Amino acid sequence: MIDNQPSSLDFTGYTPTWCAGCGNWGIGKAVELALKKQQLSPDGVIMLFDIGCSGNMNDFINAYAMHTLHGRALATAVGVKIANHKLPVLVTGGDGALYGEGGNHFLHACRGNHDLTVIVHDNSVYGLTTGQVSPTASKGKKSKSTPSGIIERPVNPLLLALTQGATFVAQGFTAQLPQLAELITAGMQHKGLAIINVLQPCVTFNKENTYAYYIKNTYKLPEDHDKSNFAQALEQAQSVFAERFPLGILYETTRPTYQEELPQLENHSLVKRGQIKNVVELLQQFE
Amino acid sequence: MAAQQTGFLWKVGAPAGQGVMTTGLLFSKLCAQSGGQVFDYAEYPSLIQGGHNTYEVFCDATPVSNRQWQVDYLVCLDAITLEEHKHRLGENSIVLLDPAARDVPKDTEYTIIPLPIKELLAELKANSIMANMIALGASWALVGGRRELLIDLIADQFGRKGEEITATNQNCATRGYDAVIAQSPKKTAFPWKKSVEAPLVMGGNDAFSLGAAAADCRFYASYPMTPSSSVLATLAAWQKTTNMVVRHAEDEVGVISEALGASFAGVRSAVGTSGGGFALMTESLSYSGIAEIPIVVFVSQRPGPATGLPTWTEQADLLFACYAGHGEFPKIVLAPGDVNEMLELSKQAFDLADIYQTPVIVLSDKFLSESRMHLDRAAAEQVMSTKPNYGRTIHSPSELPYLRYKATKDGISERLIPGAAGTYYQANSYEHLENSHTTEDPEERTKQVEKRLQKQQTYLENHWQMPSIDGSFDEAKYVFVTWGSSKLVVEQARRLMTEPSAHIHFTHVYPMDREKISTLFAADRHYVLVENNATGQLGTLLRSEAGVDIKHTIHKYDGRAFYSEEIVAALEHYDR
């Protein structure tokens, strides 16, 4: 399926500018591990980076990429995948981008089951703009933009993805690198929209959701968790309301992808097919 | 003002939902197939049921490019049509109305021919929607059209729906036809003849759709917004033939983001919208500018601000289009004035977007998008069969390392389609180095700004087109200056005028070559701008981009398109 050529290109780009201890380091490494494990190379994958500390990965991982506008990485990826569905397409962005600025795109990408892998760096703050609350910040969280504490309750990314139709929903933790790399690999192997919410501390601007906080409040999905069972997935996703964060694949199901439902893409990718002939015949419709 | 000798304007009015668009379209087709030159325009409020819809067809033996003010035949399918439009009736006008549906006015200047629609419907046991067909037949009889053509056209139009439906429609139409013939009205002098070749009649949105298909556009995304929505419907309906992917996305921001993604991945992409949706797209337009991703944006204007008058017309987004997007980057704005220009420039827009790797905006408006007019078949076939020019689009790197944003003399760098082996790059929304990595270095920044802006200069030298000029400046009493759909209005006005005039029509409105434009303007000539807006936006653009100041502008901003008679009348004002 994958249009990949063997090459000597390396995924490792510039040395990241992330803060020492930032959760992005782990996510960046996990992405690279997952790509290597699937024997992909930078010329055989398209990555979309949103704006924010997470999006700055554009210069740290080498690949065909778009460093899009804030909130638009997912919508842009929808177009990329339709134009060339033979290449794997990854989306990387923060919780502000995916659940806030680009929230509408998120809902509709889930409905459409576009064949994309979406990695959400969830740290509950806006790091690059120096620490305002993000959509996943806990109620009452004080920040520069919410000095008296945020009034809204947090978005529940897992429930949101599940209820809107994502066919693969998982949660990882940046400090559990091997599992995270496996989740990303599984998400990329999945046919359809894969949402991987990754819990990551912002060591500079979030003093509450620290490594210690996540180590204490995350848990492995129970052995008997049936990822094909939607009701069980919903139940696990709700534990987030009690500040308990499940790790692993909550849900995976099979539904035709958006690309599979387009007859135009049946034989060739849109970019590879030839130009249509006899276009002049369309004039007959106006006789 | 010279009187129209043979031409006539036919108009039908009915409540929304009564199928008046079909009546109008079929009447227009009958005229065109019988050798008439037609120009149609439909008006409707932003309602699905209950509003007053109208369709008018101006038909003449020689080319026409606007409707005329005087209504010669008014077909009333409701009680209010006559009241709404009687101010446009003259002493030779004929009104068709059903005496059972309303009072018949007495002692009128115009002639009333009673058409017993209700009675006929009852007799034929036909659904009330069939009033349309009775009206169509009656209208066709009124203008002296051939009965057989009416029957054939209905068979052609409804054949797919089965024999029974076709027969019912034919019966209703012929009964309407006969009902008028029985009253032996005054014969119309129109020189009907059989067309040698079926004429092509369409609106601006149709021409854009044809241009996109011919240009090898493979991805079209849109969110419905009047008056651009019919492009979405047309291209979507053609998908099986064209293999284009046509997507109705969640919102306009998603629409243009998807199109930029598809374009980056290597397929020609376009989006379509009106002013409000375009406003939402402008941030992404700026991304297209810095990341040098080709994109064609079709904007069909309607009166704003905000929701404005959704189903009416205006030319008030020219400056918005020219200056849309934050930051400084090259952009090309094209403003076709009729369907021939729309087809040609739409196709050209995709070439220019690829050649200059930057956004190209094609401006229309409701009047151009939805008016139906003749398309020159030979020219259209020529345009559609010309191979696209993909510019410096490459499928494998010509040298390594591959530099996506290499600073070249003409500002254009090779654009590699992602997936090519042995390299990679990013379409970066941040300022970047030649190799596409992010930078904040002042020298690199300056280099890239200059690289991008150089493309504008290269465009002016290689692809920009001077406005078209019709008529002689030396003989002209007035020199009209137009952009977009005002071309139609002025062309028709010049047919009505007895004084000599000339016409400068801008299509490649932005950017423009200051020096070349200034040669068209001399102090001793009387220039008149015609703009369907309140502030004279081409006038503003000419002042800022070409240093040209036009004193007189004819404006209209009530949501309605100009009648060419209004232009002629406005000139009389200058003579006083």
C-alpha cells in the first residue's frame, strides 16, 4: 500500500528547541521510533504540523511536511490524503489546536473517518504563548488569561473522539515511550481516523499536571478491556472526569474510510491518475 | 436613445416554489434554438417558499448582453406580478394573466390577454405546478414560435421522467399555446429561424465549472454560499465524468485548508465562495502566499456587508480581494466580464496559480454568475482543449540538495510533488530558508520576501494582460471604464447609444502595470467608470496602482444589476 522507496534519508532533523524535560521530547522520539519500526523513510511519509511548541517538531523530524496555520493541520491533512491516499499521513498538534482553534475540523474529521493518524500533544496549557489555559485545562485553573480560574470544564478528548465517530481512539503518556511508539504504530496501521491523545507535562507553564501527577493518575487499561466494545470504551473515557487517565487503545473498529468511499480513487491516487479526455464534451450540457 | 426594433423582453413572475425557473429556462431555450440571441436573468429573495420569483429573457436577432428595461411580455402566475412590474410596461406591452386568479384591470395602456390557467388545469386534471407549462406554451405562441419546437423541447427535457409525465407537460403546454392562438394576438415581427448549430447558453458559474474541468482541477472544495453554490452542484454532478473530487467541507476555513493540502500533495485545487466565506479564508490565503502553494479561489460577490442581500448582486469586493490576506505576498486577481472571459480566465487561473505558485482569485458576482448568455463555441473548444501549463512543477528533484524556496532571478523555484524519492521539504507557514526550514534570520527573511514579490514583477512582464479596448478614443464622446460584469451592461448601453463611445474593460485587475495603464488615460477625454457598488472600487485601485484619477462614476448599489438604459440616462446628466 505504501509508496515507499528505500533511501538513506534520516528522520532526525534539527536538535529540538523544547525546554529541558518538556513532554514533547518523548512524543518526538516515539513518532520517530514508530516511523522507523514501519520501515518508512522521510520521502515516503507526509506529516502535518500545527502551530505551537508541538508543531515546532516540523524542523526536528524530517519528512514531506506542511507546517500549517494554527488549528488547521487536520483540515489540511484531509486534503493531502484525498490527493495522495497511498502515502501515510500524520498530524501533530496541541490540544489548543486540535480541540480549540480547529475544534470544528476535529468533529468532522471523525465523522468522515479520513485515513489519518492524529497525535495530540495534550498539556492543558498554551506553551508557546506562555501559559494560558487550553481546552483541556481543569476547571478553576488559574493562568494569565484566567486570573480567577477558568470557568469552563475541560474537554474530554477521548469521549469527543469516540462519540463523533473516530474509528481508533487511544491515549498515551509521553514518559511511557515504548507504549506510545506502539500506539502510534497501531494508529498508523489502522485504516481510518486514529486519534491518539498524548498526556504531556509542560514543565515551564503547568505546575499541576506534572510527571508525578500523571504517574499517579494514569492507569493501564484492564487486561479484559475489549477495544471493539464501544460501551466499554465510553466507560473508560469517562474516568477522565475523575482525573483518572486510561492508557492504551480504548477503541478500534472497522468502517470504510473516506478515501475508500470515493470511486474516483479506486484505481489510482488522484495525483497519479492521467488527465481526463474529451472534456470539451461537457459543453453539450449547455446546448 | 435608439429603439429596439426586433428584440423583446419576456418576463414571468410567480411565488417561490412554483417552478418559474424551469418555465424561464425552457422559454429561453426555445428562443435560442430558434435563432434568437438571448440574455436571461432570474431574481429571487432568500426564501424557499412564498417569495416572489421572476425570470426574464431578453431576445434579439443580434447579440445582447443585458436585459432591457421595458417588459414587452409579462406573464403573471400570481396576483402580485402585475403590481410589481407594471412600471416597466409600455403601450405595446402584452400581459398574460388568468382572470380567475385576480381582477382584470381596465383601461390600461398595455394589452391584456386572458389565459384561463385554472380552467385549463381543471379540464386537464393537472397539478397546479403545471401552470408553468400552460404559461410556457402561451408565451411561445405570443412571440410567434413554432408549435413543434415546443413539443420537441419538452420531450427532450422530460423524456427521462417517463412517457406519462412528458405527455402531461406537452398537453398543458400545447393547450396554453392554442389558448393564445385562438385570441389571434398581434403578430411578433421576430425573425425566427432554425439555428445551424445548437447555441451554447450558460451563466458565469457554469463557465467557471467548465474552465476548472478543462484546467485539470482535481479537487474542488466549497461550503454552500449564494451565489457561488451552483459551481459546487455542477462540479459535484460531473464527478463521474471528470473524476474530480468535489467536497462540501465543514466550513470555509476547512474548505481552503483542504484545498491547500490537496494542492501541496500535487493536484490542482480550487475553492468557491462569496464575500463572507472568502473573509473566513483569508488567513489561509496568506499561508498559500508564504508557502507558495498554488490555489484558485472563485469568489462570486453579493451585496454585503455581513449577510447583506444574499440573493442579489453587487461588485463591492474588488478591493477586499486585491488586499486580502495578512502580510505582503503576490496575488493575482482576475475579473472576467462575460461567460467567454470566465471560461478563458478560469482555465488561465489554474495555469497562473501553478506558474507563480501563489493564490489566484477569480471574481464574479451574482449578475454574471447566474445570468445566462451565449458562449462562443469555437473559442470555448479552443480554450478547453489547450493543454494546461503546470509551470515549474516537478516530479523528481533536478538536483540535490533540493531547495524548495531557492531564490531565483524571476522569483520562481521548482515545486516538487511530495513523495518523490531521495528528498523531502516542508510547506512552511513560518518564514523559511531556501531549504524550507524555519528561520528568523533577517537576511534570509529579506531574501525570501524579495523572492516572493519578484514573482509579481515576473507576472506583470509575462502574463499580465492589458484591459481590452473597444471603439476609437479619438472619436469617442465617452470612454467607459469597467471591470467584471459591468462589461455586459456597457456593451449593451453602447448598442443603444447614438453618440460614439469607447470602452476600456479590465480583466487582469490586480496587480497592474502602472506605466502601461497610464498610457490609456489622457486629460482631454471623458472617462466614465461604471461600477455596481457605492464607492467606485476600480476607481480607487486605479488611483493607487496606476496614478489615474477618473472623475465620473456611475454607481448602483441597491442590489440590482444595471439596466443599460440607466447608463444612457446617466450620460444625459453629464451633457446638461
